[in-house]
Amino acid sequence: MWQPNAEDHYLQIILPTRLNTTESCKTLLTGAVLNYPSPWVVNWQEKHEWQGNAVDPTLAKLESIFNLLKNKSPKHENDTAVVLANPNTWFQLRPEVLISRYWDLQHEQAQSLKKKFDETTLRMGGIEPKVLITAQNACQSMHSEGSGCIAFQAPNKSPRYISHFLLIGKLSDLRIVYHHAVARARAALAANEAIDEHSIFAHLYSQQESHRKSLPKRAAIEQELHHDHETYRKDFGLYAEFSGSLSYTASSNSLSDEAIWVHHDPLKGASKKSLPKDISTSPPPFWTIFGSNPKWSSRPWTSVPFLMNKSAKKIPVLIQRAEDAAPSFASIWYEKLWFHPHGRELLDHYAFTSYIPSAILKDKWRGDQEIRFWPPVFSKPGFTTDDNKFQRWANKKGEGICGKDVADPEQIFLDGSGAWLDPRP
């Protein structure tokens, strides 16, 4: 039962990607079958090409994301927003798991900051964890030298590299970060520097960390309180996700056995406690509000496969592929995702389901306060473009952005039935 005093928020998913492609539709399907909200799609490539390549592609991408964030209504300032800047992304776990892990990482970072800085420094410096950004084993920047590939030390002392593939935070905080990212990109281009999206965020993160190290001690701060407040307001609130619990990215540097597919089925010898609790307590994989298929709708998470980061011993929420990843990842891994061959029927249920929360969970860091995360857009399945136009997956004839207009819709469902036809009357 829902708590009468539950908080209500929107969950915003932002995808900067090209429309009408098999890969973008795979991303949409993996989100839909897990009850993620219909995303916002920022088609920055189209605008870049329309302008005759007058704008650097990295700058065009960053500006497009920033403009989407900037143009949101003030009522969305406190929405939790997820920016998936990597077009080659699949969802593996439910939004409840993503949000709870995001909260845990934020709390962990807040405690870490309290150990590094005294209360006055934190307050005057505006230092707090606001925007999570991924850090990966391999550098994704095109520029292997200079600021593009700055290695940061993870808690286990191993090197990690900042990536633009995933950012999570309040919409208002993300807007500030992207404002600075755009400014940095423009300044670099004006100085004839080569840039890419990863090097831009590596620079921002490095700039923030250098600023934090330069902050004076508490006594010095108290002496300067009335002299220079702006000195302490250069913090973006960025914090790196080193654990691998949110995302795993396959690249050319990935070891062949770095990520493996695992089952946690007790009937096959696995321990009942081996599956992480946040996964086992989330709604079952084939659950629908209708519960119409008794053959598989009650199957638990222990009955399906997961991709696991072997070295980190984590089952990530997101599976991502870098541009240089082996082509086999795109086909072999996709075929192993948990919902096949039931993706078409699960998408039918998603289309029929009324307006319900994308996730309902209790925030243990706030006294188990129940929080409901709602989709910002009622329409589904499909996505909304940054000019507020909803693009439907397909109509009854299979015509749509993920229907017959896609080069090979059969690659999306892998069930031999071709394009999805909208079953609704």
C-alpha cells in the first residue's frame, strides 16, 4: 500500500542519440520492459549536420543537452535526471535499483567528504555530492595525451578515468554542470584545442578536485569570511562512481573474462543469498500490472541471467559499449539479455499500462520515507524529442520510429515476428 505521506517526484531519462536506428530502439526496449519512463531524446547529430558542420560535434552535443535542461519548467528543478550520453546503452535492472544505488553512493560520498573537510569548509565551499559521474577502467577520450586522459585514484588504489557516458543528479544541478561543460568546450575551441566530451568532463572534475585541495584550513576560512565569499564557490558537486554498481562499459581494453553472464538460481546450486538484495526485492522481472501470463509472470530474478563485472563483483544497472568495443558485444550480449524472447509481450503490457509510478521505494537515509518516481510524459512506448514532440514506437501498421522505418526491426525482438504492431484499440 502507498503511504499517504509519500513524496512524489519525476524521473527524467535523457538520451542524446540518433533517431530511427536499431540501437536506439534496443535501448528503448530494455528500458520499457523494466518500466523506465519514456525518455527525452536529444537528436544533436541532426542539428549538427543541418548546420553544415559549422559547429564542433562535441560542442553541439553538450549545447543540446544543456538547452534541454535549461528549457525545463521550474516545477522540474528537483527532478532526478539520468543523462545517458552513450547511445550504446542497455538497461539491465529496474529503476528502483538504479535510484537506491544512486542514493547509497551519494550518502557514501557525503560521509567521505565529512572526513576530509571540516564543517565550515564544507559549508563555505558549497561542497556536497550533487552530480554522479562514471569513472571507468579505460579512458574513453580520443586524446590519449594531456587533459583527455587524467587518471584518478579509486578507493582500491587502481586508476580510473572520468567518462561522460552516465550522469545522475537533480535537474537543476545537472544544468549547472552542463553550463560549465559548454563554457569549457567553447574556450578550448577558441584556443584551437582538440576536444571530446570525455576530456571536457575530465577537465571539470580535475578542476574541482584541485580547487578542493587548495581550500584553506578552517581557521583561515573563518578569518576570510567577510572578504571573499566567491573564492569558495567553485565546486560543481561532481563525484565519481568507482564501484561499478551502476554501469559497466565494454571497450577494446576490456579483458575477455572481465564481464561474465551469471545465474543465481538455487535449483542450479547457487546460494539463496548470492543475489543482491536490491535486485531480489525489486518487482519480479516478468511482473506486469495485469499478471496475465501465469507461465512466466511469477518467475523470480534468480531465474534469469545477468551480466556481472567479474573484477568488481557487481551486477550493473546499465550495460554500455564504447565505440571501440568488439562488434560481437552488440549481438552476442544483446541476445543474452534476460527478457528474450518475451520482449514483444512485455512491450504490449507496457503500452497498455496506465499512468503509474516508474518506481516506488523507501529512502533508508531519510527514515524510510516513501518516494514515488513518476514518468514526466504519459505517452508510451516511444520518446519525446527536445522540441516536445512525442514519437511513438509504431502504430497498428508497424509504422513508427522503431517499426518499419528501422533498417532491421527483427534485431530488436529476436523472435522472428518482425516489427512491433501497437495492440491498443
